[in-house]
Amino acid sequence: MMLFGVFCVLVSFVISEPSDVEMERQFSEWMVKHQKIYASDEDQAHAFENFRASLVRVLKQNQRTTELGKGATYDLNRFSDLSPEEFRRTFLAKPFHPTPKETRSAPLSLDMGLAALPTAFDWRTKGAVTPVKDQGQCGSCWAFSVTENIESVWMLAKGINSSAMAPLAPQQIVD
């Protein structure tokens, strides 16, 4: 019986994975949507292999969240032609390894009234979350964080929601 279950899962995945022709069509559409042009045929072939891996990863993640009854939906984005390592190397900060001096903090009290906290809290329901800003390869992630915190505090203080809030510019903080 267990073998039959494994067989069914494998068959459903094989059936749900697009053919090479379909993947090439989706890659072409994706290139147009994200305005991607590659310097050489080799670069495009490399990007396609990364795209293929991204698409398979998205399909697996969506299948898993459906099976688990979760509400998340994954999709391709403008980074889908990068491998996870290429994305990490290009867009993520280097790992931070703090020294003991940098990690000093006040002792944590175990009696902080944590039982009174809600089990879930979503700032979006308070209208205090602005749309995600794209910092690209900018090394000033701190400015984006500060800007978005100021926006949220301003909205809460003024009683307005994100649709009425003019977005602030992280560049102004950097300058």
C-alpha cells in the first residue's frame, strides 16, 4: 500500500511538471514580462536552466502548501533566472558574525507578561504596512528599514492607512 502511495505522488508530480516545449514557452513569456535580454546564447541557456529549476521549485512548493492546506502561493519573479547561489551572491548581504561585545543586551526577564500577548498579530489589518520597496543591489538596507518604520509610525499616529500614505524615499536618508 505504501508503494502505491509513493507511486501516486510521483505520477502526480510528473504529470504536473510542464514539458520542455511548455517550459521554453513560459521562459519566453517570462523574458518579455521582465524585460530580460542576455549577452550570449550561453548566458540565455544558463538562465533557462535556472528558470527551469525555479519553476519546478515553485510547482513543488505550491503542491506542498495545497496538500498541507496552507494559504501560501508561490510564483516566479524577476529573479527566477538566477540560481539560489547567484541570487545570494548578488543581492544578499554578507553573513554577520558579531563579536561578544556587539551582542550585549539587557538580561531577558522570563516574567514579561507574555501570556497576555495575542497568538497572532498582523500589522496589515491596522493599515500600517506600505508596499514592499525594491532596494535592488543597494547596500543601504538600513535606510529602507528606517524609511518603512517611519512610514508605519506616521500612519499609526495620524490614523491613516497605506493607500493614503505617500511613500518616503530611502535615498533622502542616505543623502
